[in-house]
Amino acid sequence: MSDPDATLRTALREAQSKMGGDQVPSFDSTWAAAERRVGAARKRRGVFATVLVAAAVAALAVGLLPVNDNALPYIDEDDLLGTTRWTAPSDSLLPKRQFDVYQDVPVLIESTETYGGALL
């Protein structure tokens, strides 16, 4: 046997001799402790489920309350379109134009030739 094995065996024998027989809990005390832990976990789950059900009932009760019609007026489409204006985000980067390229179509100058088409 090598030296580390002998050292380990000696250390193990000393540790076992220091251990008293009364330090190991009995089966009944171990079982009772396990039952207490399981009971506490069940109680926590029960409390969580109760709170969850109460929150769901409260949400349903709030959802079923009557709504005052004057409190929530609808937005009229004409009012909305009359007060808002859309512009392209790139309009701030472009130079000022003489005409609105989105609304006005410029007149194309026609070619002097008969079948030439428009001058571009």
C-alpha cells in the first residue's frame, strides 16, 4: 500500500472514532422532518393558488363593471384627419422643392420630333 493510502485510512479511522452513535438521527425523526418540509411546500402552493384565484376573480369583477358611455368618447375620423399631418421622415434631409412630388406631377416637355417621345 502506498503512503497516501495509509494516510487516508488513518484519517478515516480517526474521523469514525470521533463520531458518536447519537449524532445519526433516527428514522422517525428523519421521516417527521421530511413530512414537515412537504407540508410547508403544500401550504405555500395552496397560498399561491388562493392568491391567483382571488386575482382572477377580481379581474373578472372589474371587467364586468358597467362602463359610463360619457367617460369614453369615440374619436371621430374627421377630427383625427383634420388635426394630423403626415410628412416623410426624409423631408427634413431634402432641399426645398418647388412642387410637391407626392401630389403634383410635373408636365413633361414633349419632343419636337413626331415619334421622339418626352425629353427627359
